[in-house]
Amino acid sequence: MKEMKPYLFFEDFPPMEKGFYFFVEEALMKKPLILFQDLQDIQKVQEGEIFTLNLDSVGKLNLQKNNDSISKMILKDIIRYKVYEDYDGQEENLFYHCHNGFEISMIISGEGYYFAEGRAIKVKEGSLIVFNSLVPHAWIADEANPPLQKTFTFYHRLFLESELAKEELTIIDEYLKSLTLLDIHGDEAKEIRTILELMYEEYTNKKINYKANIKYLLLVFFVHSLRLGKNKRKGLNENTRKKVPNAQLEIAIQYIKSHFYLNITLKDVAKKVYMHPNYFSASFKKTYGISFVEYMNALKIAMAIELMESTDLSIQQIAHQCGFGSLSNFYKVFKNSYGISPAKYIKQI
């Protein structure tokens, strides 16, 4: 089996409609966007490096190195998996990306592989693959028959919380907190494909009440996927356990990713994984190289940046959505991370 070379990059989210945190596109997935960059720039990128990719005002792709603490942790998680038993292709470079948005990809035609959570997942016409927020993933297309796919990206909490009763939102939210990766194929995906096609049609045609219809269809999608009970990662599989030095910390990381915006405490997480708070704190720092608080703040700031760049939310709303207890704390943490205030950052976008 071939050993893969992982890279990690971050892309800007496309601007979303005012008050509507949802985006759909159809594209032929020949190769990752990073490979459309100038070849000389790509040759400078070394295995294990992290970079941000964005478009400037004239449409040129720019690469910037990224070495913040959250990015380093994500890369460390990716590097654990270098051999994928179910992949038999020739390509050896894996360009992972990661974002706070929820992503659904529906394969219309063609073939390829998606890589996430230590799995190589073969996709073809009719396949569906779902990534919860902050799940790093990569893909490789079949050169002769690359996949054409429709991709649905959205911030599910912002998108649904105003539409659902508290009880309904709790059910969906709890399901999503336990979900990392979901793949559905063949006849099993037939009903969900129909729902997504209707969603795509509503988004493309933008007829009267299309936003309300998309929200309703998205809720139906979540209910169907919940019924399938296809969560591929309710627990760590044996292959993954061998690569995780401390399975309790792995569970803790997944819990933090799903709950950081609720401003959970170190004691909350330690209790969740049956560890004494002091031991958990020391183990976390030793394993990941940063403290629990630093990791929490990094997740919050990463989400804040995405919301600033792709939504019209106010700074106060963003601080609340990201789990900051006060606006002053948000300003303090943001300035420590970027050297400028959130207001100044927005002006520079």
C-alpha cells in the first residue's frame, strides 16, 4: 500500500446571501483548487505545511503560510493517516481542507475518492457524502472520468435555529453533534438525492418563498439521514484506535469541536471522558502542544473569521454565535490572535 503525502489548506467561503447562510454550486471535480495555482508556487509547498488560499481582486490565487495553533492540530490529526487500505490509485498527494460550514456533496456522474477520518471512500454516480463542520477532508478524481457534483454548504445552526421549535432543534442539534462523516450509496441514497435535487432547484430558480422551502427541505434531509442511522463514527474503529495514543483525548477533541460555541469548560470535557480535570489539562497540553483554553479560543476565532467573511452578521452577533461570553472578551482574544480589532478586520475584507 502506498504512503500518502498530506497537505492542509484553507479556502475563503463564497459570500452568502444576506441573512441566508446557504450556498450551492455544481462543479466538475478534476483537481483541488490549489493545483490551479502557479506551478512554481506549488513546488515551494512542502509536505506537512499549512497554507491559506484566496482570490485577489483580479482573480489571481494567492498562497499564504498558516501556522496558527488550530491549524497545527488539524494537520497533526491528518498526518496520523498516511496509508489508506481502500485506495488503490496512483496519486500520492492529498490536499485536505477544513471549514466551519456543514457540507453535503452529491455525485451526479463520474468517479473518485474522498478521504476523511482515516477512510478512503470511493464515490460514483448517486453517492452522497456529508462532512460536519471542522472535519478535514480531501478528494482525488478519476482522471478519465472525474466526478461532477453538487455541493451544499451552510452554517446549520444559523440556518435552522430561527425556523424550528426548541424541541425540534434539540433533536437535530444532538444528532449533528454526534456526526462527523456520513456516506450513503446506491438505492439507500435515492430518497435523499430527491430532496437535494429539489433543494438545488429552489436555490437555482429563486422563486417566491424559495428560502423557506430550502429550510424545510434541509430539515427533511436531516430527518432522513438520522433515520438511516448511518453515522460511520459512533465510536473509534480498531484501525483508528491503533493510531490514537489516547482514545479519551480523541473523544474529547470531537466533543469540543461539536460544543465549543456553547462555551463549555475544561471540567465539562474532562467529565465527558472520565478524566480528572488536572490530568486532562496536562495530557491535553502534552499531546497537542497547546492548552485547552487556547484550543477553544482558536476554534471560536476560526469560526468568527468565516462568519465575518461570508455573512452580514454584526460583531456582537458573531461573538455570541462563536460562544464568547462578552463582546470585550471577543475583542481581546481576536486582537491577541490577529493584532487588530474585529471591526478593523471587517473593514479590510
